Amino acid sequence: MKWCCETFHNRYDAGGRPGLSVIVDRGFDDQPRFYLQGRAIPAGVDVRIDASADVQTVSEFVVDFCPWCGATLRKFYRKTAEELIRPGLKIPIE
Ligand SMILES: [Zn+2]
């Protein structure tokens, strides 16, 4: 796998763990999309939080460019994005 930069690679490897990570999954148009995801609790761990406020344990947003090196992600990973998709990490589309 050729990565745009080492930080992107590191954040991709961090997927599913607490902290900031890169997730690749399909968007509304079924094409691979890149997401920056922040997670408080590891993926697959079910924790009940009793709080008076609405608490999000995971959040994410689409990015078109690498936040660290500026690469145009859909262009740079056009041949490899499908391989980068890992089921179960993205917040499901409702
Ligand atoms: Zn990069």
C-alpha cells in the first residue's frame, strides 16, 4: 500500500481505538469516502453512560484532502480505496 504520508497511515492503523483516526467506507453515493473519526471508547465495546447531557462517544466527518499533507484523497487512493474499507468502524448511515 502506498500512503500519501506517514501520519495518514498511522491514523488509519488507529481505526477503532480511542482517539483520532482515519476511516474509509462508502458514502451516500456508494463510493469510497474518507472520514476523520474521533472515538472515546474502543469499537465494539458497549458502555452505558448515565449522564444528564447527550453524550457522543464517536463522531466523524468527511474529508476530501489529507489533513496532514494536503493530498486529494479520492485521487491519491483511487486504485486502493476499496482495499482500505473496514466494516464496522464507520458510524452507520441511517
Ligand atoms: Zn497525507
